[in-house]
Amino acid sequence: MSAWQLCEVTLPFPVSLGRVIATVTCSGEKEVNLAVQDAKAAFKIWSKKSGLERGQILFEAARMIRERTEEIAIMETINNGKSIFEARDDIKTSWQCLEFFAGLAGSMAGEHIQLPGGSFGYTRREPLGVCVGIGAWNYPFQIASWKSAPALACGNAMIFKPSPFTPLSVLLLAEIYTEAGVPPGLFNVVQGGAATGQLLCQHHDVAKVSFTGSVPTGTKIIEMAAKGIKPVTLELGGKSPLIIFSDCDLENAVKGALIANFLTQGEVCCNGTRVFVQKEILDKFTEQVVKATQRIKIGDPLLEDTRMGPLINRPHLERVLGFVKQAKEQGAKVLCGGDLHVPRDPKLKGGYYMTPCVLTDCKDDMTCVKEEIFGPVMSILSFDTEAEVLERANNTTFGLASGVFTRDVQRAHRVAAELQAGVCCINNYNINPVELPFGGYKKSGFGRENGRVTVECYSQLKTVYVEMGDVESVF
Ligand SMILES: NC(=O)c1ccc[n+]([C@@H]2O[C@H](COP(=O)([O-])OP(=O)(O)OC[C@H]3O[C@@H](n4cnc5c(N)ncnc54)[C@H](O)[C@@H]3O)[C@@H](O)[C@H]2O)c1
Ligand SMILES: O=CCc1c[nH]c2ccc(O)cc12
């Protein structure tokens, strides 16, 4: 039995349409201990399998996710409020991630190093043990997949705690792993909020924590991990710059700016919310961005043509609207959106909708330009020169992502090299294929998800020395 089925406290989870869709129970100390105990037992079996054997099971899980895409996407849309159109894409990147690490599992290996006198050494890449994954509410299924796939491929067990705002879809992932053949308890889900998260991070049998969420919570996670000398992966917030030079392909730059700001209701950590536009094209760019933003179809996220659903919950909606109000007070101009949206469909009336917002006349010291809003609010800033925009783009404590639109290939790479961010997209935005590492600089975190390098975040290296001669002793 999974730990999440054994809980004592009942919490209601109102979702983004204002209705309760499910009640899950919150895991306390007893359930967390049980989950760790089961994970330890499963780790013993799993870590003894060859990489190829683990890969075969992960390939099967990927196949099952792909086959059940529609069911999982519907669940994710109900869970989070994002459009079904986007949810399908999240599920695709999830099974792709499982496939990517399944493919790597069989070739994880150490090195052989020849030493004097015929002696030699070799290294073994070994799993860490029981890993904990803690997720945010914006990409519930994908976050759980991006954490569990490399963890399991490397031979670890994982206990995953989703955000209490989106507790459901990860249960399908747990079901799929089990049906695909992972040992019982190897991937387990516990439910709850901060208290459950703390119990997991502080548990002495937990070897690693991989966290996706805000900087303040990330700070607490790293403090707890430091006390236990545990490695962490931190995927935190951002306030990423998107730089649009006057020599860009304008149509692509406009599309890029919308993708950089309005996917998942703007609730995306790597969004390019500081849109720096070179003066010569500011008016043309702004006009086209506003037109395209006003065309975004807001509504029932389960309908095929909807492109923006409701925000995650009422306090968050109010927070985002508060940022727009403050921006106006500080001198920004609202060119469109930024209002509460009440859909005509009566069944959507209680939903946490707002209209996507474009702000102009923004200055670097305004709150809307400095702080992560995590909602559908784009701030447009103008600039003159490359040197100036680089200085301003890097003037932030965050460093998750960045983007540049230009037709000048040398400038594109020069700017990409100068931007202080873990990711830079040239002539597109929010493209995060599983083959490429994803993660932040500065306060946006450290460690990486996806790409080959992530194997290093979920394994440890043992050095073995082999003496082929006699022991030479000074004693
Ligand atoms: N960099 C990334 O990859 C990435 C991805 C998605 C979201 N985010 C960031 O996440 C934030 C929004 O998500 P959120 O509101 O769910 O973040 P959050 O930090 O409030 O919560 C994230 C998770 O941490 C848990 N948690 C809260 N307090 C905890 C504690 N003391 N100990 C252990 N666990 C605790 C929560 O229950 C939740 O599961 C934004 O800042 C966004 O930028 C970052
Ligand atoms: O929201 C931020 C970027 C992102 C999108 N999907 C995922 C999955 C896992 C992460 O850690 C981050 C993200």
C-alpha cells in the first residue's frame, strides 16, 4: 500500500474553477516513515539490477504514459487549470524524459585508470539511495517525471511530494511505474504541504532532495539539507530577460514574446517577463504583441481551442492582480488585460480567471520588473545598445533563463555568452527539450534537470584502487 493511502488528516483542495474536485489525506510522520522504509526495501532490489534492466522498465513506463496521454492530460488540466492543449505537451515531455534516461541507464559507467607497476584503479557510478522530490503546482506531472526518471535510471528510489494545490496527476505516474514493473515502494507519493516536506527533508534515511519551487522555500530546503549534509537540486524562480534587437524577424519575435509570457497562465518559472525591445522597433513590436495578446482565447481549459485557463487559486489571482495595480501606481501603462475575467459560461463563473496583460513604459526599478509575478503579465522595456541591455538584463538576483531575437549570428552568440542565466534561447523561447540540461544561475538554484549531466546529480562516484604488487611500507 502506498503511504498516501494511509493518512490521517483530511484536507480539501479547491481547484482553479472554485470547486472541490477531490479530497486527499495529508501524510504525517507515520506515513513518511513508512514511505522511507518501503523505499529502502525497494532500493535494495532496484539498485542490484543492471542499468539495462532498469532501462527496460522505464521504457515500458514511458510507453504507458504515451498510451494514456489523453487521460493524464485531462487529469492535469483539472488538477492545474492549464489548457488541455498544453497539458498534452507536458505529458509528451514527461514520457520523453523517461525514454531519455531509460536509454542512458545501460551505459552508465565509471573509468579504468592504469597506474604504475601494473596496479590500476577504477570508478563505479553508484546510486545515492532514497531520494526525495518536492514539486510546485505549475507542471505537476512533468516535474514528477523530470525528477523520478533520472533518479530511477541511476538506481535510486524516490518519494515524491506534489504541491497540495495539485495532488492528483502524480498518482497516475505512481500507478504507471508500478504496472511497468518497478518494485513496490520504489516510487511512492506522499501528500501534504510544508510540514510533510520538512519531515521528508529531515529524515536521516533520505540521501538527496530535489526541489522545484520558490526561492524562500528553496532556502529552507538547502538549510535542512545542509544539516544532514545531503546534496540538493534546486529549481527555483526567475525574472528572465528576453532581448529583442531591431534586426530580428519581427513576426517570430512577437510569437516568442507570447510564448515567453502566457503559457500556463504565465505561471512558468523560466518565463521571459522582462521584454527588452530595441527603440527602433518598439512601437511596431508593441502594437503586434498587444493585438496577439488580445486574441488569446480564455475559457474552459478542457476545450480544444482554449489557450488560457484559470490561475491556480484565489490568493494567487489576487496577488497577480495586485502586481498590475502596483505597476500602474508606479507609472507603467496597461496596454491590455490585467483585469479579472468572468467567463460567460455559468459553469466557469467561480474560476480564477484574468486577462493576459501587457505593460509598457516600464522602468528597471519598478516592482513588476524586479519581482517574479508568476502570472500572465508581460513588462516591455526599451533599450538602445547591446552593452546597455546586457547590463540591465543581468541586474537581477535571479538567473534561470534568457532569450535573444536577432538575425546577427555573431551578436546572438555574444549575447548568449554574456547573459547570466542557466538557459539562453536564440530566436525562440521556452523550448526545453529533455536532451538539454535545464537549471539556474544565482538565486534561481543549482543542479540540473534533463540532459546527460543530470546523471551526476543522482549518483555518486566510488574510486577503487587495485594493488598488483606488494605493499611498500615505511614502517
Ligand atoms: N526553476 C524551476 O524549474 C521552477 C519550476 C516551477 C516552479 N518554480 C517556482 O516555484 C514557485 C511557485 O511554486 P509554489 O508556489 O508551489 O512554490 P513553493 O515554494 O511555495 O512550494 C513548492 C513545494 O514546496 C513545498 N514546501 C513548502 N514549504 C516547505 C518546507 N518548509 N519544506 C519542504 N517543502 C515545502 C510545497 O508544499 C510545494 O510542494 C515560483 O517561484 C516558481 O518560479 C520553479
Ligand atoms: O516552470 C518552470 C519550468 C519547468 C517546466 N516544466 C518543468 C519541470 C520540472 C522543473 O523542475 C521545471 C519545469
